[in-house]
Amino acid sequence: MTMPLNYPVIYKTDDTKSDAIVQGAIAGCVADAEALWQPEKFDGVYATKGFGIKKLEKWDIVYSCAASCGPFSNSWVISIDTARTWQVIFSGTMSDHYIILTGVFNYDAAPDVEAIAIVAEGIEYFPINLQEMYGWDEATAYLSHPVVVRPDKKILIYAKAETAGRKKFGFLGYTVAKRGYLINRQSGT
């Protein structure tokens, strides 16, 4: 699978152009999954057979995250140990699913995660500066180009923050997976 651009940047909204790029990434994942999981077919949201798609949730990137994710149902509570230093916040290999990262969010009252850097499937993306998002007074920002990770492929996500401590920071996106994975993860278990 090829990426349309190897350096996503952030936007305030998901406009028509970026929405078309996300739809293209989803279509690419579906085509790739149909080839990988043949004879299974795509069955949309709430798949009753084959495979489907759902909103990205924290356990889709980090399967066992009770200690690092905290009690929030839709965010990863990351822990920054040293201020102004790059550190790995997520590291994992996708088991039997695809993830499509389409944006980020930060629910801290005074957000200070300055930047993130993603290495996915061996591609090292340029660091993404999040300061612009905070200037918009928005809790979310969308990637100009989604980052796609296939089954059995690794993702590393680094972050740098102004201060050390716990941050209510997470990702927007989708998960494409077989029905068994989707129904076992719907409840957050």
C-alpha cells in the first residue's frame, strides 16, 4: 500500500479535499484487506460477516493499556516523564487489523503537547507541530493525509511536551478489521 504523501500536516477542519483523501485511504485499506483476507468481503459498519470498519479506539493501537490509558473511554492519557524531550508514547504491532490515523485531540485545560512524530511500517514521518492547533482554540486537528498501518506492521509514536505529567491526548481515525475483532473490541475490553 502506498501513501499519497509522506508528511501529514494539520488542519483546523476536515474539508472536502482531506475528506476525499481519507475516503481514498479507507478504500485502499478495504481493497488491501480483501486481498489479504480473501475470501472475506467488506461489510461496512457493524459487519455481520466478513470484515468492517469502526471508529479508532485506544486499544486498537495499544491492546493492553490499563496503566497508561487511564479511565477515559475515548482518549489515551499519556505520561510525559521529561519536559521538552522526545519520548515514545505508543509502540505496538497491529495484530489482525488496520488502523487509519486521521487526526489528534487534546482535552487538557492547558494543552502543552508540542509535537508528535510517527514511524509507521518503517516510514518515518516529519514531526507534526501541534502548537498551531492550540492557537485555533480547538481541541482537535485533522491530518492532511492519514497514516495507515497494516496488520502485523509496527507503529511508534513519539511526543514532546512543554511540561512533564499526564496528558489527555489521543488520536482520531478508523479501524478496519474482521468481524470477530470488531465485536470483541466494541465494549472496550
